[in-house]
Amino acid sequence: MASLSENEATNRGSMWELDQNLDQPMDEEATRLKNMYREKKFSSALLLRLAFQSLGVVFGDLGTSPLYVFYNAFPRGVDEDEDVIGALSLIIYTLTLIPLLKYVFIVLRANDNGQGGTFALYSLLCRHAKISTIPNQHKTDEDLTTYSRQTYEENSLAAKIKKWLETGAYKRNCLLILVLLGTCTAIGDGILTPAISVLSASGGIKVQNPHMSTDIVVLVAVIILIGIFSMQHYGTDKVGWLFAPIVLIWFILIGSVGALNIHKYGSSVLKAYNPVYIYRFFRRRGNSSESWTVLGGIMLSITGTEALYADLCHFPVLAIQIAFTFIVFPCLLLAYTGQAAYIISNKQHVNDAFYRSLPDAIYWPAFVIATASAIVASQATISATYSIIKQALALGCFPRVKIVHTSKKFLGQIYIPDINWLLLILCIAVTAGFKNQSQIGNAYGTAVVIVMLVTTFLMVPVMLLVWKSHWILVVTFIVLSLMVELPYFSACILKIDQGGWVPLVIAIAFFTIMYVWQYCTVKRYEFEMHSKVSMAWILGLGPSLGLVRVPGIGFVYTELASGVPHIFSHFITNLPAIHSVVVFVCVKYLPVYTVPLEERFLVRRIGPKNFHIFRCIARYGYKDLHKKDDDFEKMLFDCLTLFIRLESMMDGYSDSDEFSVPEQRTISDTFQAEKTINTMCSNGDLSYSSQDSIVPVQSPLGVNNLLTYSSHASQAVGNELEFLNRCRDAGVVHILGNTIVRARRDSGVVKKLAVDYMYAFMRRVCRENSVIFNIPHESLLNVGQIYYI
């Protein structure tokens, strides 16, 4: 019996050792993966800690609004008490409807597994409808544990909306333009927030020194701005812990001072909580320009709300809801109510009501805290801008820039050096150029309201397709949102000539960059699709591909997830040799926030085994980062080795002697079959079907025949792995296509400027793929070709 056991163990060979290593309960593993990549369940202590930390990253902008709202609402002063009461009533119900109800309790739920912002909404829609402008998705992508989507009944409203969106390229382009518009305006928000927050806080110096020059205040603001942006490389996690206590003290301060002023100057101001005073305010003022000026100033009370949504990737939804509901919202109501009470009694001080309403004993400590809080307010929109740029880059709408991962605990906390210094330059330009809060406030309000309108319009298809909400709820949401946002939008539009043009110029500049990059990226992909080589041509060349096969591995990078790229035919028709092993590598981003490492790579064989040609698809989500310590080449080789082992193991259980590996074989398919192999192999009742699935059959093979076949299969896989290792030792070359896009000669002037100059310049200054994937320079080979569009 002992000898039988030894012989049996010998016959089983390395395949059985691999079985032991791979013998994992895949159902349990799949459940673990799904739970891991859903929104995490946090303990109460951790949730409170994150709610506290979110104060320092998310709510600084909302918290510093009391510094400048009443000044921008009444730039010419206040005449009547009713005006202040009406303005306060508008502030109260604007804060209630937009930040509290719309964003905190509705829009924050429309997150892509914890990711917020306009691109997160767009990625949700791309998964539920075929509206992506780059059609590089495959059915296997839908099997990812992080790829969640809804199914619809044929005649349901959601199915009709989905069908309507998918028909017509112009609808997809309109949706993309809407997303880019919201994104670019949000970036403009990230420039204007630090400018107005810091300049408003610095203005407190002049309250105690009325004769001080405005240039000194601007200089102080510029110095603070330089300090803010110089700290960004430390990361959101460290900055959040540093800023959170400051913001908490700030909210306690403004809430306490507000309550004190209500007690000191009279509680009659509390009647503003009756919405009737909003109606009285507009009825008394009519359609005069002054009423719209007030409305444009009050719009600033909800600035930072969109950053709250974009910064969602840094913290869980519940933590933000707790912080806003129990700390931010009550303190803001007290602060605005207290200021209104002070202004009613001191109408001449409306321009600097916040600092004038402070008790003398705490003036300078409050000034220091206000300045620190203005720094925090800047942090909220800066962090949001980083997140927006990262999402745009992953979805092919922004040039490749360096992204630094600043936290090991939280994947969404990033730092983008190039964007950081660009924001600093633009912030200084805006601050030094305007030198006053009023014009910056006009620009700021325009940026905020445009982003809110874009979010409102994007929420409609999300509610219908993703949430499957009843149409009455959707109509109620959009009516209530537009009822508040459209009047504010009209008020901000009237101030375009008073500074409101700034965010529009910034948005147009970034929109041009994004749209040109995305347009040329799509055209490059279409060129690759139309010029790809047929498999019949490759098979016709034979195993040697009509060339000398030299030892080594050639990784050919392409944007195609199927077919042989044109770059390969271009390469082999100009060079007399090709590597013994060729792997086509496609790196693509999916409309998901992350792709688990266990599911990142798909490997398949192209053609017969003696061709030694493979395809590897590396899939990433828009939250995934390429870290410096990631050895992309080693990851590719390991996946290739694992695929060969699993492929041989699956071949060993085929009941047919004539078997060829289909092109659709992937590592993902083999993983799904592992458990069946491991649990059924003892009696040999298995067969491999042409659809890459394992099914039980009544096999006539005995155990001895199966073990003999297994031994031969093990020897074959050992030979191929040995060949693969020899090729790796001989050398690895990474072949990258360098497709130069040019405008046709008969193109218009605008297209030539966009393609030949703008896109060409961005291609030169952006990061190369070889840098992103840490490809050694000595192993890099660029193959150039020109494509005219």
C-alpha cells in the first residue's frame, strides 16, 4: 500500500501540487470579494472618528461662508429690517433644501461605491447603458465583483430611457459635454474657493486698522495661499487630522457667537424661520436689480456643497451625514441668525458684520481661527479637484499626469503635483487681480450654481436607471431642485460683467483641453479598430510568422481588447525578426471605481500553442493607481505562467483526444472552474466543454488512465514553462505604439489648431505609458505611425 501511494503520488506530479495550492472555496471567496468592495461597515468608534476628520476636509468651505455672505448680499448697505429678515429666511431654506435635503440625504446616495462627483454619476450611467464613447468593454467585464448593474423589464420606463440614450451618437456626446461642463466648472470652483476664503479672512486685519492698504491684505492672502498649496503633498489624511480640530473649534465659535448675538440684539430675528418672509421680500422689492443682487450674494451660503459630494471618496456617506446634521448645519443656522440680529441693530456695519459682531475679548483669537478655517475651506475644494482630475484621466478625458497616493489606509486620498501648482498660480492671479471679495464672490457663485445644475440633470437618469425610482419621485426631485437653483442661476448670470466671467473662462479652457484630448483619444481607438489585422493573416504566416523567432518575450501594447493591432503588422513588415513569445497587452479602464487585484488580468491564447502568442488584458477602475513599487512586467509574467498551468490542468480533463485551446479562454474562466476541478477530480467525472465550463459526465476513463494522461500533461506544461522562462532570461522588450494624430489637409482651421497643436503639445508634455508602468528605458521600443483624422 505504501508503494502504491508513492507511485500514485509520483504519477500525480506537479498538477496535484497546484491543485492543493489552488484548492480554495470559491463561493466563499466570491462573497468575501463582493463584501470587501462594497461600502465598508464601520464600527461606531471609527465612524465618529471619520465624521470628526471629515470636518477638516469636506466642510471648511461651507463653514467659512458667514465671512462674506451678507457683504455680497448687500454691497450697497441695508435700509430696512425686512430686507435682512428676508435675506436670512432665504439663507435658512436654501441651506435646508440644497445641502441638507438634496445633497446629504439624496445625492450622496448616488455614489459609485463611495466615489462622488459628476464623473462618478457618469460611470454609473455607463454601466447601466451603452453610452461610453470608447466601446472597449467586453461581456466578461460585467462579471467583476465591483461591476454592479440593474436589469429592466422590457416595457418599463427605465428600459425605454436606456434604449433612448443608447440610440444616436449625438445623445452620448451631449451627455459627455454635460459631464465635462460640470467637471470643468468644479475645477474653477477649486480655484475661486481658496481665493475668496483666504482674502475674506485676511480682511479682518483692516477692521482694527482701517487705514491699512488693501495691497497689504492681498499680500498676506497670497502668502497664506502659497503655504496652503505647499502642504498638499502631505496628503488628505494628515491634513485632515491637522485641520479637523481647527474646523470644530470654528463651528463652535460661530455657533456660540451667533447665539450670543441673538440674545444680545433681540430674538425678533427668529421670525425669519417662517418662509412667508421670503415671499414678502420679493413682493416688496419686485423685479428690481437689487433683489437679484441679494440673491446672488445669498448663493454663496451654499458654496462648498458640490465639493462635499466630490470629496465623498475620502469618507463614508454616513460619517459625512453625521457631521453635517449634528455639527455643521445647526452651527451655520446660529451663525447667520446671530449676524442678522447684529446687522438689524448696526446697519452701517454690514460690510464686515462677522468681525464687528465679535466680542472684543476674543477678536484676535477669532481672527486667527478664521484665517485657519479659510485655509481648511481651501483644502475641501483642492481635494475635490484632485479626485475629479483622477476620474477624468481614467475615463480618457484628461492628459496623463503624475498621481501620488498619499495614504495606505484610504485609496482615494491622492495628490497631483502638476495640478496643485497650476491651481496655486491661478489662485494668486485671481486674488491679486480682483483684490476685493465682491467680484470674486460673483465669480464664485456662477461656478457653484452651474455645477449644481449639472448634478441635478445627471441625477434624473441615475434615479430612473440605477435606483429605478418612480417617475413621480423623479419629477418631485427635479422640480424642487430647479425651483431653487434656476433663480440663483439667473441672478449669477446678471453678474457676468462684474466678475462672473472668470469661472466661465476657466471652465472653457479646461473644457477645451478635456474635449480635444477625449476626441483625439476616440479617433485613435477607431483607427486601431479599423486597421487591425485579421487572425487569418496571422495563421497564414505559420508558427514562425514568416520571420526569424529570436529568444525573448515581446510585450506589444495596444488599446484593442480583441484582434491583432496594426502596430504588430507594421512591426513585422519592417523588421526581419520577432520574439519567440509575443504577448499583446491591453490596458483599459472600466466605468467602475476599482478592479480587485484578483480579477485584474485576463489572459488568453491566440492561435495554436506552437505560435506562442497570448493576449493579456489589464483592467483598472478610475480609483486604481499605478504605484512605483508595482512591477508591471513581473505581474504580466506571473499571470502568463498561471494561465499555462491552469490551461493544461483543464485540458487534462477533456474527454476528447483532439482539442485546441479556444481564443476565449481566460484566467477568469479558469478560476471559475477551479473548485469544480478540485472537488470532482477524485472520481474523474469531468469534461471540458467548448464554452470554457466544467460539466460532470459519465467518463469511461479509469483512474489509472487519468493519472497517465495527467503525467503527460504535466510534462507538456513543464516544457512550455521551461521555454517561457528561457525566453524571459533571454530578454524582455516592451513594444509601444506611438500613433501620431494629425488633421487632414482639407480640415478647417479650428480642427488643425486643436489636433496639430493643442493635442500634439499635450502628448509631448503628458506622462508616457512607459513611465506609468515603470518600464525600464533599455527594454522599451517605440513603433511610430501617423494617422490623419
